[in-house]
Amino acid sequence: MDELETITLLDENGEEAVFEVLGVVNVEDTDYAILIPISEEDEDEEEEEAYIFRVDTDENGEEVLSEVEDDGEFEMVKDAWETLCVDEFELDDEDDFDEYDE
């Protein structure tokens, strides 16, 4: 089993929150990290909310995550991520897929 890649972020109250890194998608030459929160309380929940963060570089050349506040930018990244996920899980034989698409 693959080990999860995780990242710890500080919220607006200065409290740590641990996230699983689902992946990174590049849109218009900018990388965006797709993260889901990890907590013991949420382990039984099937529906998880994902967060999109832009990967920026600070004045020291370090990568930092920035909140995506623009709705248009958010939708563009969300659409790109959904397309990437669909492409990743496509079946090799489209005939098998068509049988279930009635």
C-alpha cells in the first residue's frame, strides 16, 4: 500500500491541520495542490471536501500554498482536476464501458 503524502498547515486560529495531498494539477503554467483534511473524527465519513491551493514562491524562493479566492480561477482548476481524474480512471476497452452506459 502506498504511503499517503501529507502536509500540515496552520489555520486562521494558528491551529495545525493535517491534509492528504491528492495531487497537483498545472493550469496555465501555475501549479495547484488538491488537499483533503485528515482527522480522526472524519475517518468514518465517506464524503470528503477537497481544497485547492495555488503553489506560489515566497521572497526566499520557498514554495508556499496560497488560498484561491477568485471564483473563476477556482472553477478552472476544479474542472482541470476533474478532467484529470476522469482521464486517469478511463477503461482501456471502451466497449466494456458502453455496456454499463444505458
